[in-house]
Amino acid sequence: MPNPKWRHSKTRKRKRRTHYKAETPQLATCKTTGATHIMHHAHWHEGSLMYRGQVLIPAAAPEVQEEGGES
């Protein structure tokens, strides 16, 4: 396995690494809800999972408790 013959300075290393940057994610606006989300990704909106303007997982309905159950 090859090993470096000479030490590379911190400046030389940092000059090379200046181009390794995180890209900003592409954002899209949902035509149905108007929510901003990452392109080609599902997103949550008001408890529902949405993708391409369609509901994948609907929002959970609030559970209603009955009165006078246990005695």
C-alpha cells in the first residue's frame, strides 16, 4: 500500500478541500397544499403524509372517549 513520501502542509490540504461543499437541497412547492418540501420526497402536512399531491397516509382521526365506561 503506498504511503506519502513527504508531508503535505495544512494549507495545501485545505486548498484541495475547499471544493467539497454540501449542496443546498432543491425545494419544491406542493400544488395541492402549498407546503415547501424537498423535491422527490414525501412530506408531512397537517398530520398526513403527502407525495405528488396525493395522500399516502391519512391523518389519524382524534379518538373519542365514551363516558361512564368502567364501574
